[in-house]
Amino acid sequence: MKGKKYSPEQIVKILREAEGAKTARDVIRRYGITEQTFYRWKKVYAGMEVSDIRKLKAIREENTQLKKLVADQALKISLLEEVNSKKW
């Protein structure tokens, strides 16, 4: 599978350009993307600004860090429960 060609910020700019163009096909042809890709982008990024994309990215990064913390805590708790359940 190919890597991502466009960043989310670029995608938002392409969608904004498509709003001002006569047809979406002109923009699709200019950037060399498929119609399916264009409409999928439109479904995901419709109505977003570049600043919204940056906020979303920051929130996703924070969410990833929090999930790691929760997983570490759950592992520690399960280890402590296992050690505590043994008879000494």
C-alpha cells in the first residue's frame, strides 16, 4: 500500500479549492486523486479548517499517551493482585 501523499492540512486546502472550482473533477484531475478518495476526504474533513486539523492531531496524540498510561496502570494492578493473592 502506498504511503500518504497529502497531509490533512493539504487535504483541507484541496477541499476548499474544490468549493470554488466549477466542478470537483477539475480539482481531482489537477491533484491526481480518484473520485473515491476525494469524496472520502470530503466526508471526513468537510467543514474543517487547518486549525481544527491541528487541534484534532493534538487530541489524538494526547489520547494515545493516555491509553498507554491506562494500559501500564492496568498491568501494574494485575501484577500486584497476583502477588497479593499468594499465601505467604
